[in-house]
Amino acid sequence: MSGSANLRQGVVSLSAEEFRAIRDFLYERSGLYFAENKKYLLENRLARCMEQAGAETVAQYLSLLRSPTRGRSALMNLLDAVTTHETSFFRHRAQLEAFQRQVLPQLMEDLKRRGRRSLRLWSAACSSGEEPYTLAMLILEALGPDLGGWNVRIYGTDIAHSVIQKARGAEYTRYSFRGTPAYYAQKYFDVLGPDRFRVKEEVRSLVEFGLLNFADDLRMGRMRGFQTIFCRNALIYFDKPAKRKFVAHFYRALDPGGYLFVGHSESLHGITDEFKLVHFPGAMGYLKPAVP
């Protein structure tokens, strides 16, 4: 392409054929779909990835991405670049309040009635960790002194390596606290500096982070036994066939009676009819019906 000169200026100009080649590769490996009107977005984020890979043309870059030796790290860098990582603690409060006030007490009562005290939650597409840590704080508040009698594990997963590293570090700036009640900010964080805060150990001990690509059927199939899954503001990046496939994985991962929460602007309408839509004050959730 004319891209060799453009790349040296930090810009990539994709032909229609090159755009489709990169787009189709991303879709095949991750399920992420870029419509034709998103070509500019891919161009804006591709230059740095190509520079890091030492590729001067799209053809060279695609060859590298498909390489059995260097392809995995190049793909991880590309996925880091093209995914959005906007999040914060206590985001979309109405859903969290529905979980805290209605879903969580119901789940815990059902588990106790069956002689089980193992609570497993999955924060899928967790970005830099604010969501799973928020869920951990809500559970600590709910269990209080009874925490020792429960086995609580919250799994935070994301496709992007950089945000998982940040999540494991558990250090944040004030920007992540927009919308966070002062009570939680004061109780569950250590102040490290004027604009540095770290999640306290009692919260971190409940959360485990890992890389997970929704398009990895083998690893998605191993995710089982959850009572609640949060996958918020992620499905919007996939087309309908990919959504159906990934939501089917979430359904299988949930125990009967478990809940799936998606973004407040997202819906499973036209994706699946296996869940039951449940309305909460200011929020919705999807229930996997219990076995009769």
C-alpha cells in the first residue's frame, strides 16, 4: 500500500481490501466486528501496533499476526488497542442495587437451603477490575461477620492483557471513583498518594483475574458453576451470530436460578429466549430458570 510512507508519519491508510482482511482476522480470532463505517477507528489504532511489530505494510503485519511464533503477542497488542476500557467503580448503580438488595440475598438463601455456602461470580469483560472489586465490596457488606462461613470467589476476565495487569495491581486514581459512594471509598481503599489508591486486601482476596477470549470455545466451556455473571457493555462490539454463541456460553456457565446482567443499553431480544427477563427498579436482569 501507500502505507509505508504513511506509517512513518504514525498513520495507516487502509484500502477496502486491507480493511476487510484485518477486520475478518479480528472477527475470526475474537468475535469483535468492525462495520464498514468503523474503518477510521481501525486505522487510528493500527499504526502503533504495526510500529511495535516492526511491520511497514498491512501484508507484513497480517503475516506476523498469523505467525505461529510471534502471532500471539502481536494479537494481544492488537486486541489491547482496538478494545475500549472505559469503566469505574459502582458503575450503573441501579443494576448493582438490584444485585445487592434482591438477587444476592435470594441466591444466598437458596444456597443455604441446599446446604451450599459457595458463591461464585463472573465479571466478564472486566476491563481494569473496578467491576469485580465493586462486587466484592457488596458481598463483604452483605456477609459481614459471616464471611468466614462462605467460600466466595469472583472471577474477572478480559481479552486485553494490559487491563488485566492493572486489575491485578489494584491501584487507581480518582477518575475511577466517579459515582462511588464515600462510604465505600473510605472503607475499602488505602491512600497511597495525592491521587493513588489501592484496594484493600480483604477485597482483593475475593477476586481472581485472568485473560479470556470469548471466542475461545474450549476455555469458555470450562467456565461453570456461577450464580451471577456480569457482562456489561461488551455485547455491543459483536454481531448477532457472535452474541448468540457467547450468550449460550454464559447460559451454560450459570447454575439454574442464576442471573446474567448485561449493559443497561443492551438486550438479549432476538439473541436467545432461554433466559427469563426480570425487571428491577431502574434495571433489568436475565434469570436462568431453575429446574422444575
